Amino acid sequence: MLERNGRRWPYLYLESPVDAVTCVALTAESCLALARQYRHPLRAVLLDLPGGHMGPGETPEHAAARELEEETGFRAGRIELLGRYNPFPGSLRATMHIHFAADLTQVGQRLDDGEELEVVLMPAAEALQRVLRGEIIDGSLQMGVLMAAQKGYLP
């Protein structure tokens, strides 16, 4: 229940037990390693950043590196936090940690049971232009590409 000025009313929100991570992963060929996967709430296949939930006791950097490797098969030689945000502060209590990864080595994809995704290598410049034109609708992908570009990490 939410109470303000002596009035009470129901207020529904979700509280995630763990935070989540995503990773803007730049290959030596200046491409971003993205995930194309079905997102049931939208009933659509979207491009998004590799990522997922943090494990118990896991740091955001470790979780981002783990998710990057599991989903794309790339191991990061360098990973750093770009920033963090709350995707839906009015309805969800959770923090998204966005990372930048470089110096990638291909080690093989290791998807979780039931997980289906296609790795898409998109030129970083194209990804930025598609974000700016509104063609990419995933918020974490938008935020990550813009943050990486602002910090000068994208060509």
C-alpha cells in the first residue's frame, strides 16, 4: 500500500531478488556482439546486448563477463563498468549494470538450458546509427551504445 497525505491505495510493483548486467562487446573488427532473441512480453524477436542476472555473491563485472561468454562465446580480455540505471523505476526495483568489453577471444557459446539466441555481429557505427534513428528499441542496447560512444569507445 502507498500512503500519501493521509490516503492509502494499492501500488503494484515488481522487486527483483538480484540485479542484472549487460555488456557492449566490441570485436577487433569494430563490430558489436549482439543477441537476437525472442522476447515474450513483446511477442517479438529483438536485438539486445548479451546479459542476464547476477549470481549470488557475484560482482557485476564477473557476471557481465560470464554472461558475455555464455551467450556469445566471447571471452573479454578487458571489461569495465559504463554505468548503471533502473529501467522502470515506477514498477520495478532492480538495477541494470552496463559494461564495455574489448580484447575478445572466441571460446565457444554455452547457452543455458532452454535458451535460444543468435549472435549477431553488427558494425559499431551501424549500431549507433540504428539507435539514433530509433530502429533499435531495446533500452539497454540503446543506453549501452550511447554510453560507449560518449566515452569514445566506439569507432
